[in-house]
Amino acid sequence: MLVFVNGKFCKNPNLTKAEDFFYSGLNKPGNASNPVGSAVTPVNVAQIPGLNTLGISAVRIDYEPYGQNPPHTHPRATEILTILEGTLLVGFVTSNPENHLCTKVLNNGDVFVFPIGLIHFQFNIGHTNAVAIAGLSSQNPGVITIANSVFGSDPAIDPDFLARAFQLEKNVVEYLQSRFWYDNN
């Protein structure tokens, strides 16, 4: 009998092996030569099946100079980010109605927490590459990149609606919708 939990099949515990709990590759930089200047290498239940139901995952994020991990949110996880190399400006925005921006410049060894569901970002303000490792409080944290979701949805959200919601001219919304929204995840 197969058991399906959190969208994944659970293996019979008597059939598990070390490979179900192993991933190799976080020592290798991701290719950050892209429009946003960053690459996210996930290690979640898709890479390590044994993570299912354990409530944890990780990512490695590589940044080119002035690269960014654009504003995004994790609907199912809090994130704790540790800087291994470089200097990042990081931040998150609290929920309505305050929408308070909390930012901090981080250097090697610094740690910052992004609470579950809040929009957050990282920006490499240094002249060299940067590297960070993050832990997430879910085996499947999800990611919603704000611009990709709003302006790159398929099918597109009605531009008249977005123009009013963002208080923009319709032609600006249509221009944003025509752009290729790069997904660094």
C-alpha cells in the first residue's frame, strides 16, 4: 500500500536507504549569469525524498555583483539566511496596514530571519560574488516571486484591473506583462 503525504509518496520505513536522506552539490556555485544576477539551488523534498513530513529544507543562493533575489515570499515557511561570502542588503516588508520595511546589511557569518509569508529580498551590494545558505521551516516551502506572479501569470491578469490596483497607466501594465520574467529558482 502506498501512502501519499504532502503531495509526495512516503516510502515504507523498512525500505529506506541512506540515499533517501542525501544530496550532494551545494558546494557547486549556481549559474547567476542571468537577468536578476542570482541562482537558487534548492534542497527540498524534491531532491531528498526523506525530507517528507520533516518540516525542513535548504537552499544555496549565488549572487553576481549587484545581483538580487527579487521580492518573493514562501507561503509555507520561515527562512533563516546565513551569509557565507560577500555583502548583502536584505529585507522584508511587514503586512498591511503598516507595510514597514525592515532591512539590514549582512556580511560573512551574519544571519537574518524572514518570517513566514512576508515579502522579502536580497541584494548583493558588493563588488564581488556573494553566497548564502538558507534553512526553511518546511520540506516544501514554495516560492512566489511577486513580479513573475503578478505580471507574468498565464493567462494574464486583466491589464485594466492591474492598472487600477497598482495605480498605473494601462500601457505600463501591458509593457510589464510583455516582459520575460526570469525565474531564478
